[in-house]
Amino acid sequence: MKNLIIIINLVTISIFPQVGRQKQLADSLFASENFYQAITEYKRLQFFDLQKSFESFTNSQIAKAYKKGEFYQKSEEYFRKAIENSVSDEERNNLKIEIVKIFIIKSEKEKALSLLDSLEKSYFEKNQLDYWRGWTFLFHYDTENSLKYFNQSEIAKSIVDSLEILRKKEYSPTIAKISSAILPGFGQFYTGNITSGLISLGWNVLLGGISVNAFFSERIIEGILVTDLLWLRFYRGNIHNAEQFALEKNVKLADNLLKNLQNNYKGALP
């Protein structure tokens, strides 16, 4: 028994320098953005780390490397492993925020919001929760709620300023629908889709004219068929089409803002 203890101590002593060198190698690969090899070396570090001193750290680094490679499912898996091995509430909460970021990138709004809600009682920086709620809604192209939470966070003034400018540029789906209901094609004109608006206006005027003429000429069945089968369908389609154009334009505006923030914003990103 005594000899066994001596052997174990000798092995531990001999491995300890190896652990330090292994961590240094893995960290240098990660720092140089050689993420694939960094993952391999962090896993090798886990093998040599008999005392599990770096278990949470290595799992977290592996998760970050997978995230850089856009392997989001693997990244989430290793962040969860890191949480299991974390030693403090602060560390666990920060790792959960990393999982929130993955949900944001994947546009999994409900998962992100649910996890943020679960952190309400334990997370020490409440404004950070609203900050990430802002990002969650922005990635979902909901600029109204995004602006609301960024405002509440009070830590993202430049994003708030950009969102306020964007909100002024956005098109109203309601205005697009109502204007096309009053006069077909005008919702498309409102969103800048002139050709579509002219086509919609032309077809509705044509079919409406045929329908009205049929009724005035006492061709009742023909008038009903034209009205029900053609004119009303084009009319309803024109209203839906105008609303979709407004929504699509707003998504493009929000998408451009997202790209600009990802390239130029200096604060924390998902």
C-alpha cells in the first residue's frame, strides 16, 4: 500500500509539468485562432489533468472554439459541461449567458428569453439581462422590443441611437394594408414597389370593370363568377402582398443594422 502511494505521488509529480505545458500550448493555439487544433489540445489537457483542476475552463474553451467554427450544437454541449464543473454561482451564470448568446445567433428566441428569465434572481448584473434581451429581439427583427430592452439596459447607447434612426425608416404594415384596401396598389407604392403596385392596380381596375359591367348588363352569373373567382382574390392578394412588402423591407433594414453592428460595434456581441 505504501509503495502504491509513492508511485501515485511520483506519477502526479511527473504529470504536473506536462499539464502546465499542455495548457500553454492549447491557449496559444486558441489565441492564434487555430481553433480546430486548440480543441484537440484542450481535450488532451483534460486527459492529463488528473485532479480535474481545469475541467470547467477546458470545457468552456472548447465550447468557444466550436462556436467560432459555427458548430453551435457542440458549443452548447460543452458550455453545459463547463456549468456542471463550475465552482461558483457567478461562473455558472456567466456560462449560461454564453448559452443565451448561442440561442440568439440561432434565432431561438423563446429559449433565449426563458434562460434569461431563469437568471433574474441569481445574476448579479441585471442590466446585462436586458442587454441580451435586446439582442434576442433584434436577431428576431423585432426592433420595437429590441429598442425597449436596450433602453432599459442603459449600457448600449450607440445601439439605441441606431435603432431609433432605423425605427423612423421602417414601413408600417398597417398603413400598407389600409392604403391597398382603399386603392389597390397604393400599399406597394408606399413601400417603393412601383411595378408591383401598377400591376396590382391594373388587374383590380380591369377585373373590377368587367365585374361591374357584367352586373349593369344583367349578366348576373358572369358578374358573380368574375367578382368571386377573380376580382376579390386579386383584391385580397393585393392587400396581403402590400403587407408582406412592408415586413420584408423592415427585415432588410434590421438585417443591415445587424451586419453594421457585427462589424463595427465595440461592445459585447452574441
